Amino acid sequence: MKTDYRKFLSPDIVSKLKGMELKARMVVEGFIAGLHKSPYHGFSVEFAEHRQYMPGDSIRDIDWKVYAKSDRYYIKEYEEETNLKAYLLLDCSASMGYSSDPSKHNKFDYALTLAASLSYMMIKQRDAVGLVTFADKINKYIPPRSAGGHLHVLLQQFANLKTASTTDIALPLHEMAERVKRRGLVIIISDLFDEPGKILSGIKHFRHRGHEVIVFHVLDPREKDFAFSGEAIFEDMETGEKITTLPWQIRRDYTRQFNETANLISSECRRARVDYHMLDCSTPFDKALYAFLAKRERLN
């Protein structure tokens, strides 16, 4: 069955995105004067560096001379005619497939619509956008490109993505932080269901490497308020473990622990100059995105 890759970027969504821009707040390594501050003057499309081959790279970019000497695959990277390189890191762990209301979008669909919209906006700005999907490891890597046709590549990828596996945020974040050499914009979209220390260590690794980081913390409303009624059986979507409980008996302790964890992540991100935003799936997508962009505009 053919999947409609346009479902995450419908004409209705595109019309709402008109006039919106995503500006980098920190210095990024781009070349074109315009939306973003750059440490470079002038323009260049020259060889920049070698980096190790990753699944998703084109074999046409492999430096066969280096392979002949080292017996390892390396990619030749060139400075692109682009404002900046942005990397969308999308959590595809099983917990992202949760929805407390089966008639509405789950967290993953919400995240995919967000990722598609951000891709559209940045490519329209001539920014290069790449995609990294992960759960307990990196599942897929699509290198950043700024060509208009690249948007269709990303949309097709979004349409074919499924949630699976357990969460281990630290491993893929640390791996990408080491691989991405040129400073740019890193956008993490996840429900952040992992140990706070592991989450923050991965996020801060990108900041240590000089990247600007935006974190979208995507949650179902019931994961925030735990407003379930009646006796309930809760099943861990990643491990299959089940527990039967009366929600109102543990709601106070749950919300206290949830708020403590969310406040810790938020405050540590703020301290590290990371742009953290919690998104509730019950909030209309366009309103949530407009509020986020308006806030960044005020801070620029």
C-alpha cells in the first residue's frame, strides 16, 4: 500500500506556515548573509573535511583514495551554499506511539507534523536539513541538504516511520554530537522518557561542541495530569510490563514526581542555554508552533 507522504504537510498546514521563520539565535557556521549570524565573511563552496561514512550517505561522496590507504569509508564534505545546517533528531521509541484518546493523534504523529513543518520552513530559508531517527540507537541518518527536492525525501521518510524498541537517549545523542563537526542547529523531538541525567548529558554534549540546541518535549495531556478515572491497567509500551492501580490514589505522587523531573530538565537546559519547550498534544499544532516561533523572535 502506498503511503501518502503529504499527510504531515497538508496545504492547510503550509498556509499556516507562510510568513514564519526559524532564526538561529547563536553563531552558526553558514555563509549566506541573511537570517543567521555567521563567523564567516564572503562565500565559498570548497572542500571542508572528511568524516566517517554513515548509513544514508551517498556512495558518490566516498573518497576512494582515502579508502585505498585506510581500508575505511570516508565522506568528502564541502561547504554548502546555505545559511546553516540543521539536524532533526526524532525519537522513534515505542512510548512515542501513546495516545490517551484513540480518536486523536498520538505523540509520534504530532512529532512528525512538527518535524515536517520545521523542515519546510528551513528549506524555504535555504537552510540544509538532515534527519536522525533513534530509539536505543541511531536507526536512520539522512545528511543535511538544502535543495527543494530534499523536502520530498524527508516527507517520504516521515510517512514510513514506525515506533519500536526501548529508549536510550544518551547513546544516539552522544554519537551524533561526536560526528557533527560543523556548528549548526540541533533540534531534538522526544517525550524524554529516560533518566534525566542521561538526557541532559546528551543534550549538553551538543552545547559543548558549539551547537545551538532546541528541545521539543512532546507529551500526551494525561502524562502530565494523570487524570484517569476508574481502576486502570497500565502497560509499559516498551517492555510490556503491566500494573493494575487506582489512578486517584497515586495521582498526587505521580504529578509531584513528573513536575520535579520536568522542572529539572527545564532549568538545566536554561542553564546550558538550550531552548526547551514542552508541547501538549491536545494543543492545536499551529498554535503551539506559532507560540514557539513568536517567543524566539522576541529573544533574538
